Amino acid sequence: MSNPQVAQAYLINQINSASPLDLLIMGYDAALIGCGQRDLERTTRALTVLREALDYSYDPDIALGFFRLYQYCADLARKGEYDEAAHLLRELRDAWVEVRTRFQQPVQPPTVQMAASFAAVSA
């Protein structure tokens, strides 16, 4: 196996064994990498995955708030304001990392669709 194949296999394994919260954090990481690289396509792809992962059945107002934040970050990226988008995304990511640290959710397998979406963003 070549190095890229090994890296891809590792990434797939990491995604398949991640909890939903870990997948969410990976989505933020992908968006932050896109911002850092000033890569509009990667940034918007990651933000699209984050928007599509929102669960409106739990609390529609909270989900809509996140949707608007992700949309705002995408708008900032389109304007070339990657640093501002990254600042907001990093704060959100850090908050979710704190949630994970405090509550240590048991690992639940992600849905196939969710894992495939994050694999596409990370590639």
C-alpha cells in the first residue's frame, strides 16, 4: 500500500469509529483547515456538511441558529474574510470540545451517510 492509500485507510477507520460529537468536531477541523488554506471550496464543503448534519427535530430554534452561523461563515469565506470565519468556527469547535470533555459521551457508530460526508470533506 502506498502512503496516500495508508493515510486514506486510516482516515476512513478514524471516521467509522468516531462518535457523532467527534464527527462534528472533525467537520469544524475541516472548515478551519479550509480557512487556513484560503480554500473556498474546502471551506464551503465542510460548512455544507455541518449544515446538513443539523437535527431540527430536537430544537428547531437552536438548529436554525447554527444554520445561520454556518451560512454567515460561508459568506465570510466567499468575501475572502477567512480569518473572521476561522475565529467564529474555532470558538464553536472549542465549545464542542469542552462539551466532549465534560460529558464524555459513549462512542456510538455514526450513520453511513454522515461518515461518508465527513470522509469526502477530509479528502
